[in-house]
Amino acid sequence: MFVLPSLAQKGMEFIRSIDSFCKKREELVEKIPEETNPDYGYIPYDRPLNKYINYGIINLDKPPGPTSHQVVAWIKEMIGVQKAGHAGTLERLPHGNAG
């Protein structure tokens, strides 16, 4: 009989995969084995796409030309959401040497 891994096991597998990618070799110590209530979040690999779209962040390097407002409008149209916004600097990257 095939048994699905628990949410806690899947979480530890996810953390180990990140550690492996980062070449972290320290052993993880689990103080108290505890199941995670699925009502309070998702393992990133299992998170439904609509959760990423509704609560996620798109990290975008805007090219010169279109305004930030225009880019937000395009993103809203592409992924079909009504609410979106932007944050961060609107200044161009500095050129030359300072000092």
C-alpha cells in the first residue's frame, strides 16, 4: 500500500532540497516532531497557482520606455487579476563613477 508523506515530511524534504541546492552540509535538528495544519499555508511545491497569483510577488526588472503604471496594467491583463501594484524605486540605475 502506498502512503502519502505527511505535510511535515514534505516540508522537511523541501528544506533539505534548498539546503542541498545551497550546498549546506549542516544537519537539521527537529526538536519536536509536529504536523503542520494545512489550513495555515502550503509547502511551496504544493501551493496552488491561484495562491501565487492572488498573494504573490512578481519580481520584474522594467525596461526603459514603458511607465511602471503601464507595466502593471499589462501584468493585470496577462494574468487576469483586478488588483495589482508596484513598489520600489522608479529611478534608473546610476551610471559612471561616484566620487
